[in-house]
Amino acid sequence: MKKKRLSLIGVILVITAILLVYPLDSYISSPGGTYNLDPLVEVEGGDENDIGTFSLMTISVAKATPVSYVLSKFSDKKKLLPPEKVRREGENDKEYNIRQKKLMTSSQFNAITVAFEKVGLPVDIQFDGVFVMMVLEGGASEGILELGDRIRAVDGVKLKESGQFFTLIGDKKLGDEVDLTLERDGKTLDFTVELKELPDSDGRAGLGVRFEEDRTLVTEPEVDFKTSNIGGPSAGLMFTLEIMNKLLDEDLTKGYKIAGTGEMLEDGTVGRIGGADFKVIAASRQDVEIFFAPADDLPDEVRAANPGIVTNYEEAVEMAEKIGTKMKIVPVKSVDDALDYLAALKEK
């Protein structure tokens, strides 16, 4: 009897473990954290006497398990996401993390350029090759290049100008060989790739990669980010405001605890992001008083094609009402909207 009882307990433990940890082909998102940007954004010689705070928000995304899958059906603070909403097809953990880090660095790049423009300071943009964002299946570079590679030279020509990479590759024909010098995991590597027809093209030759120009900024004063454990583009707006707050003598926060979300685009527009509702929950938990949410434009045809879709602002307001927070939800289409709101705000 004792052996049977132990066996039964063992089976129960195994089943419980499976229910708790067995990964399903979907993801669960939930409210993440609130991060004060003061220690995360360093501006050399910047103003450090501000009373209020700007904070970025995160959401947590993890592989669904049988237990978390079921719980998500009964909770407003958990959301089930299909895999295509989180990762690209065939994307592994390393590639996903690289892409998220690139999105973060791009948002930081735009935050610096927009912030410096707003306060009237110049920036020096330098081009240094291209960043491989995707290697297309069936393309010439499949099995040779990887997401995250930084191509620094083509046929011995260093890439130092915007559009240079496209020009050097665009003159090639099917079957031509291209010598590439790139950086990968801190090492310099050389590869030769024979050009093939681009997938889903009209016979054009190419490397079969999607890329972004790799740009660096030189600024005076220097700006440094301490965000190695955070990915994605959604902190762009708050980065911009924090940088400006340290470049200016005045306290843009007026003494309030302010958070928000939204990608910072090159022209100062605040772009749509995911998880605005859960970021409201995370901000409310930390007694944030003002929350900036993207008031993204959704044309009638988009709403018609996606029944139930709402703007980030509408999503944030709905959640704020649901949880009964006193936090003020402020719609913003651009960084200027946020700055105008702060300018009109009374000192706390």
C-alpha cells in the first residue's frame, strides 16, 4: 500500500509539473514594471535637481503553460497572445532578443535626435554599415548571414554613407559574387555570397536580407543609456522627455510622477505600441499621477477591417476606468503634445 501511495504521489507531482511548466505554442502577457528613468538615462553634466520623475513601463511576456493558459481566460491582467503576435516565423530566442535590442537602440537614437532638436542642440549622425534585420528563407544569404550581423564593407568598400549599401548591391546581377566584411558577436568575419533572385520579386538579384542602416550619434553633451535588460521601442517618448529634462535647467515634470509609453519616430510623432492597458496597471501600482498614451490615428478602413480595434489612448482609458485609478490619462500624437501638456501643468 505504501509503495502504491508513493507511486500515486509521484504521478500527481509529474502531472502538476507538466501543467505548470510545459510550454504551449502561445504566449501570456501581463503587467510588467515601472522604471524611473533618472538612473537609466545619463546626460553628461545634465540637470540633476528635478523633483518629479519620468518613468518607462514594461509588460511581461512568457510562454504559456497549461495552467497559465487557463488562468488567462479568467483574468483581466493576463492576455493570451498567438505566436505571430510575439515572434516572427522561425525566430529563435537569440534572434528574438537581438531584434528587441535593436528596436530599443533605434528608439533611443530617435529620442536623442528629437530631444536635442527641441532644445536647439546639434547632433552628428555617422553611418557605419548596415544591420541585418532578417535573412529571407530561400535567399542568397540563407545559412551564411544571421540576424544581428553588422555589414561594414562590400567588396572591400567601407560603408560610410547613407544609401551606399543599396547602391553597391543594386548594380549586381544574378550569379555575381559579393565579398562582405561584417561584425558578429564581437568578431570580424568575411563571407562571399553568390547573388540569387530575391524571393517574391520580378527576377531582381539580391542578398536576400532585410536591413537597416547602422547609424551612430555623436552629441555634446554625451548621452548614455543603462537599459541592457529592456527591449522594444515603446520607451521612446519617455526617453525623449527625460533627455530634455536633463538638458534644460527647468523641471519639466513640475514635481509629478509621470509615466507613459509610445515609440518615438524620427519626426517627433508618437507611434502605436502594444500592451498599453497593462502598462496602465503597472503605473497605477506605483502611484504614477500622469500617464501619456499614444492617440494613434485609426482610419475608418482600418477599424472596419479590424472590428474592436482601439487606439492606445482608448485602451488605456478603458483600463484606467476598470481598475478605478485616479491617474490622469493624457493622449499624445507627438512629443509636442506632451510638452504642451507639461507647460500648462501647475507646479505641484
